[in-house]
Amino acid sequence: MRSRPSTTPTTTPTGRNQSHTIPEREHESWRASGNAPPPRRLVPNPIEMCNLVPSGGTIRLNGVSYVLSNTCNFDSVLQVLYCLLNTHPTAKAYIQKLSQSNVQKAATVLTIYKHLTNGNYDAAKVVTVLNLLDLTTDKFNDGNMYGSEERFLNKIAHFIGIVQSSSCTNANCPLEKSDTVYPMKDMILQTPNDAVNIFNSGVTGDCQGCSSKNVNTAYKWTSSGAPPFFVFPITNTRDVSEKEISFSQEFMRVSFNLFAYTVHLNDHFQAVIIWGKKKYLYNGSTEPVLSPHKQFNQDHRVSTVWYTKQ
Ligand SMILES: [Zn+2]
């Protein structure tokens, strides 16, 4: 955890010199003026205690320093993932279990998580670009990381798999009837509402395996059930506003609460993280903690949506 100024006064050390400050009467004579309640002690909630991913960064490889720029696209999803693991023990246990099963990038995410928790931001960034995004040194020469959000999601796509089943009426259709798909890399969802409809009601269209029409493709959780969190990308064809995302939502018969979303605004990726009824903004320069967020008053595009299981 990052250290921060205390919100309560530090305790005065007791000693002989302070003895004269101890009241001699048993009963307090002090009364609050007017009807004002006593000041409430401000206790930061777990989201406000989360370390923040610094933007940019310098990485040193084989004696050469590379300065990274435009890292906001993956910083924002990394920040959401970090806050998720830091506040939801079930999500962390889930990633640990995936890591034990050698699911792609689960161990790498846990390493990044550890570095961020310990405040080793440079190390976290090095592991992110080299071992999670699998970028090579030729990419670092100009250091421009723009366009890496999709790459980040593709790398962690195997964290969330769902079963896709298609019901083709053609008995000779070569199409697999049931298959595991990974929404973060396999699905094109144009709006949050589009995502809700597709996951809950499926899609009807032409068969990908034969010439049959009106094939319904439906989705359900795998036999292990819904994971503790669910994330999907929004592939925008128009501006999609944060107002279009519902706070609580059922996906494939399981209830979820909105945890976060990333948005693209003024060529900059940012993340909004929800705790209780409060929204917090991560924009890469928020120090020392996430700042309160109401809603964007400019056009923006939602790029990923994150839910946690109720
Ligand atoms: Zn077919």
C-alpha cells in the first residue's frame, strides 16, 4: 500500500511534561456548538487504498533504456485488474487456481500484482510489456505503446471462457455444436446492451458451417459455473456512453454487479472503478489515490466492461 498523510491527528506521546494537560474533573464540560454532529473519522475504503499504475515508464533491457509513451491503453485495464484482485479475494483465488492449471498469463498477472502491491512500479511495467504483452525490443525503439488494449485483452482472454452452442437444423452440418469461446478475444459486442442480449438470448443468423439460415447460437457458463468476475470488450461502431452500462446485470442466469469500465476519451484511455455507490476515476495521473468520478461530460467510448459476481 502506498503511504499517505493520515486523516486523523497522530497521538500525542504521553510523558511527565504532558501531565498538566490531563483534565482533573471526571466529566467533560465541552459541548459541540450548535447542533453540528462531531466530525466523522474518514476511513479510506479498499479501492482508495489501491496502488496506482504510473503512466509511461522507462525500462532497461541489456543495458539500453527505453522510454515508453502512450501506455494509458494497457495501464487502464491493468489498473482495473489490479484493483479487482486487491479487493476481491475470490477473484485473486480464481487467478491463482488458473495459474496452477497453467492457464496462459495467469502466473504473469500474479507477478505483476505482487510488484504493484510492493510499489515496484518499474518492475511491474517491465513484466507487463515483456511477459504479458510479449512485446519485443523493436517495439520499444519509438516507445509508443498506443493500441495495446486489445493485445492486453487477447493475452488474458483465457481467464474467462464460456460455452457457445449452435443449433443448426442441418444434420450434416460440419459446424461444432458446442465449443468454448473466450469473449475477450473471440466476440464482437458493439454496445453494453448488445452484450447483454447476446449473452442472455443468443444470436440468430446464418450458419457458419453450412448454408442453413436461422441458426441460433446460445451461451452458457462452463460446467465449473460463473467465474467471480466477467469482462468483455466493446467494439465500438459509435460513441458508447458509460450511462448505457447497468449497475447490476444478469448474465447467463447469474447476477453480477458493475465493477469497472474503461473508456476512450480525447485519445486517452481511462478507467472508472466502482465501490459501493461511488465511482472513482483512474486517468494515469491521479495521485495519490483514485479521484471521485460522476460522469464524463464529453463524448467517449466505453472499451471494456467488468462485472463481479453478486
Ligand atoms: Zn449448419
